[in-house]
Amino acid sequence: MNYLILGSGIAAMAAAEAIRNSDKTGRIRMISAEQELCFNRPMLIGEFALDGSGAALFEKQQDWPRQFDVEVRLGCRAVSIDRDAKAVHLEDGSVETYDKLIYALGAQVTVPPIPGADRESVLVVRTREDMEKIRARMRQAKQAVVIGGGMLGLEDAWALHEQKLDVAIIEQKQRVAFGQIDQSAGNLMKKRIERMGVPVYLNASVTEIGDGYVSFRQEIPGAAAENPPEIELVTIPADLVILSTGVTPNCALGAQAGLAVTGRSTGEKTASGSTETGEDFVCGGCGACCGGLQTGACWIAVDEYCRTSDPDIFAAGDCAAVNGRNDAIWDEAREMGRVAGSNAAAGSPRAADTNVPREVVQTYYPEEPEVYVPVTAQHIFTGFDTEVFTMADSSGAGTDGVYIRHADVEIFDYQRERYIRVSLQDGIIAGILLINASELAPELMDAYRRGDGEEEARQIIQRWKDSHDVDFKPAAPFQHR
């Protein structure tokens, strides 16, 4: 069997390992435009800030190809996929054929359409080359601005702060780490970050990145709830700007080859006329549905077996969505890659429709393939004298988007600024959020996996409280949206 893998990230490497575990003699080739094999991107800026090389991130590189008998070709970009010929055309004019193709091209940092975003002082954190540019810029810079206050943006800001730069954070939403923590935790995080001399601007939309400055509009809430917010134009100095504004899936190559794509719409029509979240459509590669900021984002559509609409092409990682879902987390990409590789090697069901019911697959193919089970999201952040741990539905929104925090277990230690919340969905633990109380994480994680409810969560927290002589109180009242 002849396997071809596009990409060199964690999904690609997990796929290669799974293939080799099933097929000891098949030929495996990996092609990537990047210059490096897999590394832990969330740790990138911190590792480079420590020693300037990030060497610890690339420890797998030396022996991995030999260990799994994989032919690796880096620095080479795929430009088209010919599904009829089962061939991939490369930028250098060469052609690679395949029996099974794993599409694992990942994603790239989204660059918003901000005037000045193309300046040399505006950089992203994605590759070793990106970090080398940032380090070179840091030697001359004094003031840095991080646009985007998610977990990765906070990591960037902390690393820059540790390098003695004056740093500011600009976030479009009403709190930092919006997708992972709730408003109470967000308020606490902002307080602790600013206490260390890093201002945080919330509800802020960047209007321009200029020569040595960043300008943005910021909503200032009215003094009373019924008063409309005021809009203030703010300009702050910036010698270095880091964009931490999300990622755009690299789906265009597959879309141009006619693979089904699943889109997340913001209400405007895409090239196919689709406006519904999760609806599949074939993209012409025009960019209108492949990461266009005005129309949402799209991924290569795969089913629970990580197969695309072509029975000989599988997809995994940040570029693909299982039944319309992708959370862009490390463990998710690794597990998708493992499932894709395992099924490619096993000879997965020959179905050209990504929505084939599982019972039909089992009827015609008695050897059941590997099934992807969604990975529980976990996030850990340590910086600004703060430890944050989140797991699953830590923002409290629930699967239907309705906030249910009135039923949650929630306490605040005002003296030591600790915050603990266990969110509940239908009486069962649905998420964990800990600020400066990470020692609670292992027991609460076990309770989550067991499917425990409110009483068990309260008992765990009570035992922990009994051993801490601090001032725990209920958190501030929550206003339902």
C-alpha cells in the first residue's frame, strides 16, 4: 500500500504512526511546506523566550522518521490534488501518487483586515521562522501589543513581559480567554494581569496599525445598565505587534479538488449560497468560504471515521471537522490523526458520502473501523502570577448556548483570589474552571469522567476547603443573558 500524508504536524505524525502500527510494509511518505516536523505550537513563544532556539520542542525530529520508516520531505508545498489520477502535484513540478491520502495541512493564523496588518512590525506565532523574526524585533522594541486575549494571546503577552518589554493586550470581547472562562474569572484575570503592569483593553476593535502605534475603538459601559456604551478612540505605542486572532483552516487545496467542505457561517452567503452552520458544500477555492472573515470559516468535512467525501482520502487536524465540529486543540488533532491513519491502513468503508449512517457501514463492512470520539478540551495557563485550569464546558454556556450557571457549584476566595466553579448540565458535571486552585483538578477530572453530579462536586470542594484556612464566599450574583 502506498500512503501519502500532506502536513507534518501532530495530526500527520499520529496518522503515520497509526498506519505503521497496522501496516508494517506499506510505503509512507510525508510532504510539508514547513521546515520542521511536529512541535507543540502552544509552547512555542515560551520556549523561544527561554533560550532562543526552542530546541526542546523538536525532540522527536531526529529519530522519528527512521523509527516509523517514514520518508519525510520538508519545505515542499502541494499545489493541487488530482483525485482521478490519485496524484498530488508539488510546487517544484514533481508529482507524488498514492493509494491512500491523509490530508493534514492544519491551519494558519488569521490575519484580520486591519489597515497596517502587513507591516514588518506585525508578526504571528506559528513557526520557528516566526519566532526568529519576533526575537530579532524584540532586540529593538520597547513597547509590544498583543491583539487577541485568548489563552494563546495571554501566553504571548506573558512571554514578552518576561523579556522586560512593556506589553498591552487588546481583546475584542468582554473578557480575556472568552471561550474558556466565565465573566467572574475574566474579571479576576484582568485584575491580576494589570497588577503586573500589563493593561488589558476589552470590547476593543483595532482600527489601524501604524508606524510605532496601534489605534482602536473601545466600548466604555454606561454608568447605568440602561445607558448605551460610549465609544472611545484610543492610541497606544507599539514597536512590536503580535496577532493572536485565531486560525484559518487550510482547506482550500482539498476544496479545489472537489472534497466536501463544512462551513461555519456568520449569516452572509458563501460561494455555494449556504448560510447554515455545519452545512456541507463544495467550495471553488475562491476564499469566500475558506476562512473569509466576513463569512465564517470552513473545514474539510469528515465523518466519525475521519474519511472525506472521497473514499481514498482521509483528513485530520485543524483543517478538518468531524461532523461539522473542530475545536482546534492539540489532543483533538492527535486523535483525529490516529483514527485517520488507522482507517486508511485498514481499508475503510468505501463510501463517498460523509453522512453514511453508521449502521449501514456495519451492515456492509463487518470489520468495524476506528471511530473518532470527541476529545474533552483542557486548557492550562500559568503566568501573571496566576494558574488557570479549564476542562470541557468551563465557560458555562452549555451545549445549547444557554447559560445555566444558577445551578453551578461556585465559590470565591477573595483573600487569596481563588475561584472555583463546576458547571452542571442536567445535574451532571459538564465543566471545571479553577483559578489558583489547580490542586483540585485531578479529583474533579475523575468526577467528570465518572459522570458525577452536584453532590459529589460539592463534597470534593468541601474536603478541599476544610484544609484551607481562607475566606471562601459565594461569587457575585450572575445576570442571565
